[in-house]
Amino acid sequence: MLELVTQQETPLVLRGSLLELLVADMLATGKFREDRLRQPGLLENLRLAGRSVILPDFGTEELPEEIYAHVARLKTRNRRWEEIALAFVKNGYERNGYLGQIVRRLLKDAPPDLNFFGITRDLAVMKVFRRHGLRPVTKAIDPNIEEWADNLGISEILPDTTLLGELVTPSQIIEANERFLEENPAVDLPRWLWMEVEHT
């Protein structure tokens, strides 16, 4: 049975089986780290703190049967930087603009002094990042990127592509990945770091 918890001036929080189903759906894609998703209370706490958005929106009258989209803002060791992460759209709900809608809401509701980055191999997420002013980063763009990652405590998840000595643009990465997927639909794309470059 689902348990609803409310706090004063805090969005409704789901507990129990609905969030467990979301975690199971996310893990079934093979795109998420289980140790990260299975942290006790992670999705519930993000929701409670207003640091994630799930779709569909709902009130107290009726609960949805499933959650079909989710994105969160995760803290780092540097309070000025947060990661846009755990981006998920369920099979059958793609190409409806849900991902862009959620990211737009997360950024709009964030404190103005925050900077954002994301790490992804997902083409749809890359396109949303580009739309919101993030760009792929390599050592050619920011020679101090490894120090930046260490400062945030994300060195262990920094993608290998970040260490390339090549200048790359968002369009180059997206177009190259689109061509690659046409020829190799079952192969995973490389992971890329996307960030607001002017704030590094």
C-alpha cells in the first residue's frame, strides 16, 4: 500500500511501491548504477527537498499507476555546482518533450547562484543539455577539468572523453552520435561531460 507524506509548504512525497517501481524501471534500462539508485530513501528525499521532478504531476486526490519521467539535481562537494542526473523517460513515453519539460522546471526552481553539469551517453539528454546552454567539455576546452572534478568529488565518474585534447561543439557530438547509432543501434555511445562552460 502507498503511504503519502506531506509537510508544510512541501510537495507531496510518495513512499513505498510507486518509487520502488520507478527504481525497478530505471534499473531495467541498464543505464543507471544500482548502488546509486538503491541508496536508502534517495528518490524520496530528493522529492521531499524539491530537488527532483517526476511525471505525471498529481495531487492528493488520485495517485498515478506509474511514474513515466524523472530527473533530479544532485549535490556535489562544491555548493556552487550540482549535477543534473537520474534522467529517465519510460519506454512508450519518449518523444513527448517530457525530459525537456522536467529539466526546465528543475533549473527554473534552482537558486540563481548554482551552476550545472551532467554526464550522459543518452542522445535525448544531450539534446536537452544543448537546449539549456550546456556543452560537452574536454581538456582542450578546460585544461583544469580534472582539478575541477576533484573539487566537486566526481573524479571517479569523470568520462574518458573529457580527457581528449580536441575542441568539440554540441552539434558535432550530437550529429556524430546520431550517425553512429544509425549504423550501430545496439552499441552504447561514449559518456560525455556537459556543463555551463562560462562558470568553470
